[in-house]
Amino acid sequence: DLGPFCVEKVKVKSFILKWYFLPAGGELPPISCGVRQKQRVSIDTLPPEVRAPFPSEPIIPLRTKTSREFLEDMERAIQSSDWREVRDFYLTTFDSFIEINAAFKREANTSFNTTEDSGVNAKFLNVVYDALLNTPQDIQKSVLKGIINSLLREWKGPRTKDDLRAYFILVQNPQYSSTSTFVIFAHLLRQISALCEADHHFLVHWLKKLSPRRFRTLVERLLQFISTRLFPAEPDDLPPLSKCSWWIPSATKVLSLFNAANSVSSPPIMPFTDFYNITLEHMDFMEEYRTWQNYGNSSRFSFCQFPFILSAVVKKAIIQKDSEQQMISQARLSLVTKVCRRQRVDMNLLFLNIKVRRAQLLSDSLDELTRKRCDLKKKLRVTFVGEAGLDMGGLTKEWFLLLVRQIFHTDYGMFTYMKDSHCHWFSSWKCDNYSEFTLVGTVSSTHSWLLPLCHVTKTPWWEWPRPLWTTCSRSCL
């Protein structure tokens, strides 16, 4: 809302421009005959005194300090207890994104706009960060203060590759291992997670260039951040969870960048199991699962959107609970349908009943499951033809063991035993009919409670009953 003085000033400036640049008639002549255009005044024709300055690309200052010179400064400071030179270096370096690039970019005038090279002097960066924790507290606090100012200053506006480079450098700060720095760390993670997909693509490829030791340290730091925020040792050390609900989603999204970097590396930088957060086993993961089922991959956060962080224990429990719930739901639906149609209710409606012959176990099982696909989510009950007995769970387990033994036998040809890994893998022979593989996936996914009978070293890609795990990729599971 402009005041009267400002309004008058704008009017006077507009009048001066019209009077100075327009001819006596008040309009510019047409460009050609029969053509009239709306009057436009080019900025190039204005004199310097009235031309508005446009912001230019920031110029990165030249910094020439090397790792050797910095270590010499540190050694002199330790011996003399005079930290002024080291303090000035840290104060200047972390004052802004421009200064961060000036200090750690290998060549200030080179763009480094490729995914293959971040342009960061990794050796110098590691030396500076390794020495940071050995400096006095006032220097460490000044670094954190500079990072806060940098993040507040760079929060708005488009991101350049120098900004991405600064984020890449800041996320490696070893100070974030302390709970007292979690607030600053959270704001950094929030800005990184809010970057566009193209920027994340650059960060993923830059992260995979880190040394395995430093890569693992950053992953462990993020996992610690999530665990501490979920279950803080001292609740008073952190803000109330209601006021910082975005901490965990931001950290998990940034952790997914590390997981992606690990996945695209050949060989992987670290085992996929090291991304598991064991702390999540103590939370209400079924509530997380229900949230994901109800809201999908919308703005509502759920750990199920990022299955790489869920341990095998959590995944197994979720699958079992979901299978049980779907069995109960399917049985209830069949019962209600019969009652609504005023038909006689039979207890067999509550089960998936299959009858098989021992001599034709595989073919009978495949035929029965194919014919009764609508009942696949019900509880399984097996009857062996010509044998008396009521299935209270024992016959189902026997059927499953016999089925697995036949399917995984080497002579049957579906799977091949790998001596090096002591595991079975899909056979290399070409198959025109994959119905038997479908049988394995159907039984394994719909009756996951039978899986403990088999030793599975890594969870394969089952044929999940939709909508269970439909949005996950094969690599996630």
C-alpha cells in the first residue's frame, strides 16, 4: 500500500518519461504503413540515470586456500591457542552458498553442470569437516549460525547447480550427529526434500561418488535422526512433535536419495539391510499401513511409501496382518451375500476348500486355485482325496511342504539350486506356460503365514493380491 507521496512520485516519473521520449503528437510513428502498435519504450534506449538495475548472476569470489595450508593453520592454532585465522576461515566459508562454493568448488569459473562430477574438492572438504569438531565451541557455533543464515537466505527463488552443490556440502557436516543441532539439520533436510526431481537426480549421482565410509556415516546419521525424533531419550531436548511433524518425512525423503544412490551403484555401496530402521519395529506400523492404504502416495506421509526403511520383521508382520484381515473380510462378505439372498448358510463359505490327490498334487492344486480365485483370500483348508481327516492346520502345512518339495526339486525344472549362495533361483529354460510359477506366487502371497516353513533369504517379488503393495517396485521388496 503506497503512501500519497510515493504515488505522486510515480506519477511525476511517468510524466517525465512520456515528455522526454515521445514526440509532440504524443505517440510514436507506426513501423510501416497501415500498421499501428501500442507504444513501447525499450530499456536499452533509456539513459543510465533512469535505467533500473537488473540482478546479475552472482560472482563466486576466488579462494586459494589448500588442504595443506589449512592443516598448517590448525597446527599453529593448537600450539599457540590463537584461533583467529581458523575462526575467520570458518566464518567466511559458511556465511552463504556463494562462499561455500568459493571455498570448496575446484574451479570457481567452471559450471560443473553434469551428474558425473559435482565439482567439489572432496579432499579439502573432508579435511575441513574432520577438523571442525576439534575446534573451540565458539567456532562450531559460528559455523551453525552461518548455516542458519545461508538456509534462510536461500529458501526462496530458483535453484542453481551452485545451490545444489552447497546442499551437497552442507549435508555432510559432522555436527548434525548431536541432538542440539537437530533443528538446523531438519531445516536443511526440508529444503533438500523440497527440490524438484531433476535436482534430486543430480544429488543421487553426486552422493554415489562419496567414499563408502562417509556414505555409511551419512546414512546412519539420518537413521539416528529419525529414531531420535520418534523416541527421544529426553523429550525436552527437542520441540514438540506436533510443531515439527515435517521432520521425519523430510529426513525419510532425503534418505531415499541415499537409497537410490546405493541402488544405482555397481556394486552397491552398502547392503540394503543397512537402510533398515529397527526402531520402527516398536511403533504402530499397522496404523502406518492403514494410512498408506487409505491415502496412497498423497501428501499424507507413511513409512510404507518408503519400504526400503522397513525391516523384514515389519514387512512380514504387515503382510500377515493384512492377509488375516482380508480373509475375515472376504468370509464376512460371502456370509452377508448368502443371508441377503435368503440362502442356506454353510460354514464352508468361510474357507477356501481345496481337494487334492497326493499322486496329482501339483496339477490338482493348480486347478483348484484357478477355479476358486474369488475365494483366494479366505483361510485355506485342504482335504486329501480318499483320506479321512479334518484340517485343523496340520493338513495344510503338510500340503504346503509337499508342494514346495516338488516345485523346488531340481529335476522338476522350475528352479535351479545355486551352490555359491545356497539358494534356489529361476531356471534358465524357456517356458511357454507360467501357470505353475503363478501357483507359487499365489500361495505365498495369500497365505504368508506358511512362509516360516521355508527358509527365504531375501523376500522375492510375490504376486501380491491387489491393492496390496501395488505401488512398490520390485527392488523395494
